[in-house]
Amino acid sequence: MIIGIAGLSIGLHRAGIETVAFCENDKPCKKILKEHWPSIPIFHNVQNLRYENGMLLDSISGEHLRTEVDMIVGGFPCTDISIGGKMKGLYDKKLYQKCLDDGMDEDEAKRYAKTRSGLWFEYARLINEIRPRWVIIENVDRLVEVGLKEVLHDLAKLRYDVEWGIIITVPTNSAYVSNGTDFTTKTVLKGSEVDSVVTLTAGLSVTGVDALGSDEVTSDDVDNDIEAKGLEVDDEDLVGDDNYSDQESAQD
């Protein structure tokens, strides 16, 4: 789902998981997908993609594929989340408020006011339509500051249990130290830049309990979950002498 060049799919393929379809709109990415997976269909626009009667369907072109879907994997644009953009988040707050004032409900207003990163709301819609057993989502680390709350709330409303964390992408042979949180690694690269991503693994709840362990997930619940993981993102958390000292003591 908004899969880019399908790096996640490569890893899942090595784990024995079959890819049945891609959804990607970027032409260079689609060229790579067609070259490496010529037999797997590519749906071109997540906003047009539907799942009806056991079938993936492009509501505009009519292209379709009858298939079961056990897992959805991918990301959504980081354009309005990353430090390279304006960090507006998943939707324009002023336009969102105007939509509310005009009588829209909250979900409708968010989708109307969505930024490019707000394609998350289409992702969430498809999760609801497909109801897969598992969902894997990735984005840049700044999602913790501008969007993670909305994503966790949406998954909770859809009755998915979620584990999330930050994974630092590291060059080969670089030292790293675990911070003790599932799905999370904090990397120490003294005097260098590091890149990191937020990953979320969501499973369809069989107990009827929401993502953070209660029937009603509040903003305070999400704040407490972020604080408990110690994953507020700033440069000092990722690179610096303090972390380097932690890494040295962890290796002793």
C-alpha cells in the first residue's frame, strides 16, 4: 500500500509471505516494481482503490483482482511530516476547523483537509474495508510529533492492537544499543547523521480491546504510551555523547 520500491515486500518475501498486489502512484517506483515483479498487478491510486465482495477494485478504471488479503504493508507520504517539509501533519488544521464550522463531522473534515501525508486516511479506510489480520506501517521518525496520535487513534477505532517504535537505519558494522522496547532500536553514531523510521505493527484484536489496552483510547493514553517508550524525537536523542556513553556501557 503506497509501497514505493517495495523494500518491505522484499523482506516479507524472504520470510515466506506472498505479495498479491501493489498500490503505487510514483512512475519511477512503478517502473522498478514492474521490472522486479512483472506478474504482480499494480493499482495506481490509493484514493480510487476499494475492496468489495472479496475483490480489490479501482473505482475509476474498473481494474480488479479477486483475492484474499491477510496483511497490508506499506507507508504513506512523509511530505508533510518530515523535517524536509513544513511538518503540517496529516491535515491542514485551519481548513479542518473551517470544515467543522461548516457542519462536517470530524472524520469527513480530516479527509477533506488532508495534506499529502493525509493519504493515511485512505490507508485507514482500506484497512477497514479489507479487515486484514495484520498491518505493517512505516514513516519517518517525526511522525511521533505530527501524526502518530491520529494513526494510533484510527487503528484503535478499527479495533486493532498496535506495537510501535522507532527503528534507526544504520550503515553496516555500526554500533547500536537497544532501549528495551519491542520493535525499537536506538542507534549511536558519534559525530554523524542518522536516519530513522517509525514502524507500527497492528494485529486485528480478537478480544475486542483497543490498541492501547482499553475500550476507550484517549489523547492522554497516547501521550502516556509515547512517554513510556521514551521516544520523543529530537536530534539529541539520536546523536550525542550521552547516548555514546550509554552504548559503551551497554557493550561492557
